[in-house]
Amino acid sequence: MSDANKYTVETYGPRIEQFLGDLVAKAGLELGFTVTRGVSLHPEIENPDLMVKFSGRDVDMLLENRAELMLALEHLTLELLRVPSDEHSLICFDANDYRVLRMEELRLSALAAAERVKKTSEPFRFSPMTSRERRIVHMALRGETTLTSESFGTGPSRQVVIYPAGQPKPNIPLLPAPPPRRSFGAPPTERSREERGDRRDRGPRRGPRPRRDE
């Protein structure tokens, strides 16, 4: 029996392992990972061919800020493999079942929002999300006949709005995109050090030095 998956472990696993292995080593991260065949609790929403599962001491770093670093590694890998944008959902990265839990969270949120719109006939907007997260919301509601889910906005401010079917597109102010975060590998700013509480000088902060002409 032939494998119907387009992205198989045998074909793409070695390339992913070499790329991520070199990248993780150069970044000095204590991470391990395995490339396995994809599984999903809700294949009608997302049914990946491949899963890359991380483990190790630095997993928590991968999952900070809604898994920002893990999603960045995923994006770089998809670019390396030249995966078309409409097939990005076929390769998924995960750690500590974050992806499974996030999908369930989005699915339940979509269903709850749909019920709210049905009762109030008022549009409901989600916070800005990634394209893959927006897709999960749309797929969770694809069976709804009395509602419409549509993405509004551009770039990182793009978000899903649910509104009654047959009504004009809602004219509601969209939420702003979250502030940009520093790039992976860039040195932290003084402000970010203070927010994390890892300032090197634990003593009292000194005021500005007086000018010589004062």
C-alpha cells in the first residue's frame, strides 16, 4: 500500500533533521527533536503529513510568547523546503502538546463565538492571529450555514470576524497588531532585561553623572 501523504518522513525527514540540527547547535539551544508522521485529534480541521516534536531543557523558551520561537523555526523550515503557502498546514512543529491544546482552544472559542453571534446578531472579532490559527477558526465553522467567518486587516493585524450570513460586511474597528518583538538572536535591550528581571547589576541604580560645568 502506497503512502498517500505528500510530505513523508523518508523523503523530507533527513533534510529537516540536518537543517534543524545545525540551527539548534549554532544557537546553543539544548533541544532534541524527532520527525514523525503527522497525527491530529481533529483531522477535519488540520491533518498534517509530518510532525516535528521538540523536547529538552530549552522547550520552555520555544513556547514563550505563544510559541513565537517554535513558529519561527517552523517558518524557516517551510521556506527551506519551498512548501507552498496553501500546504503549510501539512508540516507542523510541536512541543509539550502545545499545538494540540492551542487547536482545541481555538476550536472551542470559534464555537462559543458562533453561538454568541447567533443569539445577539452582532459581529464578533478575534484578536489578531497567524494565518494557520485563522484557518483553524474558519475550518471549525465551515459547517455553519447562518454565519460567515472572514479575515479582515493586513499583515500581523489580520483577524477573524464572525457575523450573520446575508448581512453586509461589518464596519467595525479592528484591533491593532501586537508590538513587534526583537528578532531571534538579537541582543536584548535594557528594557527587556528589566522586564525579565535578569539585570547583571543587582545593586541600586545610579542617577546621571553631573556635568562638569554644573
